[in-house]
Amino acid sequence: MDKFVVRGGNPLLGTIKVSGAKNSALPCMAAAILTADEVVLENIPQVRDIETERKLLESMGAQVELGYGRAQHRTTIQCAILSDPVAKYEIVKTMRASSLVLGPLVARTGMARVALPGGCSIGDRPIDLHLKGLELMGAKITQDHGYLQATADRLKGAHIVFDKITVTGTEDLLMAATMAEGETLMENCAQEPEVTDLAAMLIGMGAKIEGAGTSTIRVTGVDKLHGVRHRINPDRIEAGTFLVAGAISGGDLNVDCCNPEHLAAVIQKLEECGVRMDVGKENIRVRSEGGKLRAADITTVEYPGFPTDMQAQYMALATQSEGTSTITENIFENRFMHVSELSRMGADIKVQGRTATVRGRTPLSSAAVMCSDLRASASLVLAALVADGETILDRVYHIDRGYEHIEEKLRGVGAQIRRMGDVFGKK
Ligand code: EPZ
């Protein structure tokens, strides 16, 4: 299992490029199921979850090309024949976002068998709201041997009000509704940019969608969708992670190829902490100017509020901020796995239920730490950038799920970070 070795102390200087958004690419790849035509997606990030999605689509009979050559980062997908519309457990257990194929499969083939995703380290991750919406659209849902089966001759438009705001639930049912018979009205929808990105792709395929990016989405079903070439949004969470890297390391970092509009809550919070940022059209320059970081509280909420996917990264910064920062995690029930590892590096953090209280500034010292989930891993990399000495991060496959070559990108702006293959593993 690969490890990262990070020696702290270098300010990050220069320009770091943001890749395409994993959480846009995953639903957009699933949307290719809705047509027999070829779909081309550009700005695809080279991360493990995308490779998993490729395997998943191929296992169902799709042709998938995935290229990361110099100017590529492109995938071409053609679901001409879906010979086996089953999302198998071996794949689903490694990526719960596999449930995104549920809606498109039922809409395109009338049947879907998807292994129950099961939980992950940050929470149970149920998909009951996906299923409730499909049932309202006329699908028959059964469960056996750890698999869900959804069947429908043709889905019918319905009025769906989500009990809770769910990003992939909104995306799954949006895709299903594009080819349902009649109108679908969805309320209490997720407003994340990834939903808007997916809707833009679907409209490019001939879907009739209004209101994506708001809490109310209207869809008029069509009989058929055609191919499309679509460019994936920049990854707002990777961009936010790099903003924190520039601030925590006391550097002068230009975060390029991003969309600052998707980061308003993060930018505002970092400014409250005393971080200096110059916001451009497609870049943000972050400078610490040697000033002290000030503590500030955060509460994670759905978009456009402060994103749960930035909570762990913000906590690393809070350890270096003067004062007490209160961090409340409202979205997932167990998203403080990074706390114990940060504490082993010297952070002063107390957890009470969904709230973590961070007292700063505490000097961090290097340690051997364990990555537990994607964003917790990012938090540990950020902490290691300022820790005294050499930190070893184990199980970095977690970070490879959602960050493209993060060690190369950080090294390119002065971080002392390298990947260490397992002694007996590949070189
Ligand atoms: C998406 O997960 C993202 N993943 C997550 O990013 C992100 O943290 C999350 O949205 C919240 O923003 C992808 O887009 C692939 P939810 P998702 O459904 O859709 C509950 C990362 O780090 N819920 O919005 O699975 C659920 O338990 C990942 O990139 C139900 O109860 O999250 C949670 O408490 C991690 N029933 C809340 O809703 C359901 O049917 C929000 O979950 C669905 C969700």
C-alpha cells in the first residue's frame, strides 16, 4: 500500500492547476447509459473512482475509452447494448456512487440490479430516497441477496419532494426523469454545482430540464436522448483544498483552472480567518502575508453553504489559527475520523457529538498517521505541510480516489512530498 512522506515547513509558491470534478464526472459518466449514441466527456480527472466507474460501465456492456494523454483527460463512452444491467457488489463496495447507475438503467432498459452500496467510514450512506423517488415514478423495487432490483416498463413523471437534500439522489432521479412519460416535478433538490453540470450535459443530449441548481427542478420526459460532447466543471473541493494549502503553509499560491463562483462560502470563511485572496475569473491567488490566522467557526450545510467535503481540510487550518474554532458537521454522522490523527500530530481538538472544538495555534509535529477516507486524507496532508519533521501517511489509496496526482501537484509548488511504494509492492 502506497504511503506519502511529507517534510513540513516549505511555503507553497507558484501556480497549481485544478482538475475536473470527480463528483461531476461520476454522474455524467452514468448519464451515458441513457443513449445508444457515443458520449464524449472532457476534463475528466485521473482518479481511482473514475477508473472504478469505467469498470462498472464496461461490466454492463458499455464501450469505454479513458485517455489521460497530454491534452486529453477525456473519456468516450458508448452504451449501444447494455447486455448486463447489473452493478455488481465487487465494484459497488469500492464506490457507493455506483448507485448513480440505478435511475439511468431503469430509464433506458426498464431494469436495474444494483448491489446495496453499504456504508463507508463517514456514515451509513443509505439510498432510500433514490428508491422512494423511483417508486413514485412507477418502478417496482425488490431486494434480495444484497441487491436491489428496480423494474418498470416505462417510468412515469411524478411529483417528488425529497425528505432530505441528497446530491446523488437528485442526480439519479433527474436522469431517470429525462426519459419518463410526462412531467416530473422534484422539490427540495440539491443545488450543488455538480447537479447543474449534469443537467447541462443532459440538456445537451436533448433532455428538457428547468431549474437545475435550484431546489425545484421540472423535467419533461422525452422518448430518446442523443450523444453529446460535454466538458466537466473544475473540482471546487480540490480548489478549496489548495486554498487551504496556500494559507496553512504561509505561501503565495495561485490556484488555477477553477471556478471561484463555486467557492463563495469557502472564500468568505478563509477571509474571516485573515487569509488574503485575490479572486480572478478562473483562478484565486492565496497569500498569508505572514499575518496570523484567526479562529472562525464553521457549520457544514448543503450548497451554497460551507461544504462538508471541506470540513476536514478546514480543521487542519483551524489548528494553526489563533483562538477556538467550533466545527459542526451536519451532513454525515461520522466525519471526524481525521481528529484522532490530527491529535497525534499535536492538535488540541475535542469532539462532542457533531461538534469539534479546535484550540489553536498548536505547533504540529510529524508522526506516522493513517488515512481513513478521502477528505480526512487531504486534511492530514495539509497538516503535514506545516508539521515539524517528516510525516508518513499510510493508506493513501483513499486520497487517490479523488485527487489527481496530488503529490506531484504539491511538489510542483515547493512541497517536500513523495510517494513511497510498499517495500514489497510495485516500485
Ligand atoms: C455526495 O454524496 C458526494 N459524492 C459526497 O462527496 C458529498 O460529501 C455529499 O454528496 C454531500 O455533499 C458524490 O457526489 C459522488 P447525499 P451523496 O446523498 O450524494 C443522507 C467526497 O468526498 N441520505 O447528499 O452520497 C445521507 O446519509 C464525497 O467526494 C439519506 O438519508 O450524499 C447524508 O446524511 C463524500 N438517504 C445526507 O443525506 C438517501 O437516499 C446527504 O447525503 C441519500 C442520502
